[in-house]
Amino acid sequence: MSDTILKVKDLKIQFKTGKKTVQPIRGVDFSIKKGETLGVVGESGSGKSVTSLAVMGLLPEKTSEIISGEIVFDGKDLTNLKEKHFRKLRGNDISMIFQEPMTSLNPVFTIGEQLSEPLKQHKKMSKKEIETAIIAVLTQVGIPRAEQIIHEYPHQLSGGMRQRVMISLALLGQPKLMIADEPTTALDVTIQAQILKLMKDIKKQHDMSLLLITHDLGVVAEMCDRVVVMYAGEIVEVAEVKELFDNPLHPYTRGLIESLPSKNTRKNRLYSIKGQVPKPNEITKGCIFANRCPFAFSKCFEETPPVQHTGNHMSKCWLQDSNKDEVS
Amino acid sequence: MLDFIIKRFFQVIVVVLLALTVVFFLIRISGDPTTLFLPPDAPKDQIEEYKELLGYNRPLIVQYGDFMFHAVQGDFGESLRSQEDALGIVLSRIPATFQLAISALLIALIIAIPLGVLSAYKRNTVFDKVGVALTIVGQAIPSFWLGLILIYFFAAQLKILPSGGGGTAIHLILPTLTLAAYSVARFTRFTRSAMLDVLRKDYIRTSKASGVPTFRLIMRYALRNSLIPIITLVALDLGVLLGGAVITEVVFSWPGVGRLLMQSLMNRDFPIVLAGVFIIALIYALVNFIADVLYAYVNPQIRVK
């Protein structure tokens, strides 16, 4: 237990809009070990970001609610933690990098003012010490002329630079867990590679755990130790990264892997999974993927598939059921 | 930045000249003032003589050219009634108008910004809903009515405040409240919506993720962003307030530019009206000019360009 930094157990989240309620997260289970990089993959709307915001305690207070399950971080239950105590964790023990570097920095404050915030909130440091720490971290993430940058405003920096600033913001508190929500999606490809390499190096140096949310399997293969595949608010498969690519069990994961472009097959149209992720209010009985699954059979539409474990490989599909007598 | 200021200042001059032109022609369309200064049974040749004396019998365009030529030198002629320098009379009324406008603006800001911020923070609660309802009422109440109601209660019934006139701080209270009511409502609504907008931004989430406490998050990181659009609004309102809160000044017999302008219009005292319009347009344009410069100051994205 002690080598687990984050454990999410049977998490259910409910959103309220007017009188309607929807459940974007239904029974999510996963854990991250110390020093591990866990990838969470899935299409838009699969609940990846909602899950990570729940870990940060950043879900909108009035419209959302954790209706069951628990989030345990470093032995501490975060599920019903008061805002006052949660604040002490954010930017300190847990930090987060967001998808949109262009809009994630406050346009009317200098980089230095914004970066000093986690240190002001969590560490007792003098102004001078704070400045030294910020310059050190900025240099570490590969920002040139850090002494000047701290007096500049976000709009004076490029997207890649801003994401580096976001990474240094997340690093300053020396967190045990860093959550990165699609950190490279908004960047162009060459910058993406640089940022990923940077994150990998930094993770190693600081010996922290990384929760990497992405829809890009290429990023997963590059970065992660283990992978959680999410679909429509549920986890459908969890495996070590190599195992997942070599032996994907869930048809959804297979679909995702097949949709990857490869160098050699330029002639064919790229594979795509037909249909769309059902909205949380469209969930019916049976397997959530059944309506898009090429292998679905009658049972898939009737009953929710059970969780199957094969060693460390977990999947949720009737095809893995040992008494799958109806399969053709 | 200097380039921006110079360009923007040039606009101020153009605006003032255009305002003078428009008012000059509008006021001439309404007729000339000579008949008002002569007895109703004055003979026709006497009227003509008087027109000749004042220059109203020349072609309009010549009159306009003559007026502009002197106006740009600060000469608006003499008051037709008192034969004093028109611009001088207007300028002597400026302090009273300033006093009223500034106090109304300060009151409005002091009430409206905290109210708007709180309303946004507590959105959809009873506090917010009552607040929004009150601001609608505040914007809908005409100032002549509010002024009269205040006079009725505080001057006529309770007899604790004077009903009109100027000079002391006590005289300032009722007209300030009357004048501030509209701005309070406008600023509150605007602050609220600007704040709501900012609170949804990604960078607010970033600040939260850095562990910034709510109060600091709102008063520092959200407020400065919300104030940017409010500056423009304040400038517009200040322009209106300084430009003579005509109705409020008339209701409370406040000795300001607005009341002077009203009286001069009734009397067809053209030189005073034009001098008044000149001053008001100038103030209005200058206030907006200052707002733009200030805007550039708080918004670094404009400053650097």
C-alpha cells in the first residue's frame, strides 16, 4: 500500500444541469505507484479530464458531486476534504498542467508574479529566495534568459514556451504527483516532442508520479508505464504499456490501436471506429461500447460485462468471459 | 505608446470640432434669438438693425466660419443677456459640476464594484438575485423622479437635508445619490458579468491549481481582468456626469454647467450654449482619451503593441 501514491476506488461523479442529472464518471478504479507514469487514454467525452479534476478537487462546486467512491492520495482521503485543506495540497503535493497553454496563464500578470504563487502559498520563503527558485526551475525546463522572462507577460511568449512555464509552475511545489491533461495537444509536432522529453526527464529527476491524460496513443507508448483506457465514463481496460500494445483485449482498445497511422500503409484509408461516444444521458443497459463494437453479440446489449483480470491485465468485455459460449 | 497617445489625442480634437459644428447648425435651425431680446411690437427695421449688429443676417456658412475662427481661439463671444464672456461664465460653473460628478462617481464605484464581485461570486443565490433585481430597478428609475422622491422624504418630511442649492457638503448628498443611482446599477451589473466571465477562464483554474485561496483569487487574479472593460464604462459615465447632469442639476437647483446650459437654451443665449457644448464635448473626449491610456496601462497586451 505504501508504494501507491494515488488510489481511486469506484469513483462516481454526478453533474447537475437544472433539474437533469448525468453521471459522466461511473465506477472508475485505478491507482498510481510512486514514480510511475500512468496514461489515461480515451476519446473526447470519455471522462478523462473530469476524473483528473476530481483528484485536484477542482470540479465545479455547485453543479457536480462525487456520489460514491474514494480518492486516496498518499494515505489521505480527498473525497470529502474541505476546500481549506485541499488548497494546501494543490500546487504543493499535487500539481496540474493543462491542455491550453495559450489561455492557462493570466494575461495581466507577469510570468514571475504567477510563478511565485505556489511558493507564496505553501513555502515560507523570502522574495529573493522565491525569485531564485523560479529562475532555477525556468532554466531547468529550458527557458532561455529566465531572469528577463519573469518580468514579461504571457502574450510575449510562444505556445511551447508557455507550456514550459506551466510545467515549471507545476514543478515549483515539488509535487509527489503531477497531473498532465493533454499537455501537448495544443502544440505543434516538433514542440510536442520537446515537451514530452522534458516531462520525462523532469519526472525522472524529481522522482514523482505522473498521471498523463491524452488521446494520443503515440504519446502513451513514448511516456507511460501503465495505461488506463477509458470509454464513456468507465474504465474498459488497464495494462502495462507493452502488454496493451501487444495484446489489446478490449475491442475499443484494438480499435484505437488500429486507428493509428503507420508509415507503410499510405494507400489505405485510416481505420476509424464508427459512431460516437454515447453522451452520459444516452447510456443504456449492457456494455457501453456495444453499439460501436464490431464483435458485439446479444449478451453485450443485455448485461454489463464483468471485470476480468488476467495477471495485471484488466479488461471489461464479454469476449474475455471464460464461459463465452454464445460467441461464434 | 507615445505614438498611440498622439494619434488618440488628434481624435479628441476632431470629436470636439465635429460636436461644435453639429450643435452650431442645429441651434441655428431653431431660429435666431433677436426677437427674444426686443419687445414684441418692435418695428421690423429695428429687428433688422439688431440682426445686423449681432451678425445674424449674414449667410449661415459665413457665420459658421466666423464662429469657428474665433472658437478655436477660445472666443465664443459674449452672453447675449449679460454681455459677459460666454466661456468665462461656463468655466465659472465647472467646479460645481465637477464636485457633483466626482462624488457621484466615487459613491457609485465604492458601492458597485464590491457588490458586483460578491454577486458574481454568489451567483444564483438569493443575494445575487435580489442584487440583479435592484440593479434593474436602479437603471429604470428616471432621475427626476428619484430626485423628487428624495426631496420629498429627506427635505420636506424629515427636514434633515436641504432640497436644493449648493455650497456645502450637506447640499451635495441628495443630488449625489440621485446621480449615482444609475451608475451604481450599471457598474454593478457590468462588474458582475465581467467577473462571471473571468471566473470561467482557464487561468483562474490554473491559479486554483496553484493553491491560491478564494479571496486572493477573486480580488487579485480575477478582479484585475474584470476591471479592464469596466474602465471604459466608467469613462463613458464620467463623461455623462461631467457633461452636466442636466436633470439632476435642475431638480436640485445645483449651480453647475448642466443647469446653466438648460437656462441658456431657454433664453436662446447662443454664445453660452456653444461655449457649454464646447466644454462638455472637450471633457467627454478627454475623459475617454484618459480611459484609453489607462486601458493600455492595465492591459499589457495593448501596452506592448
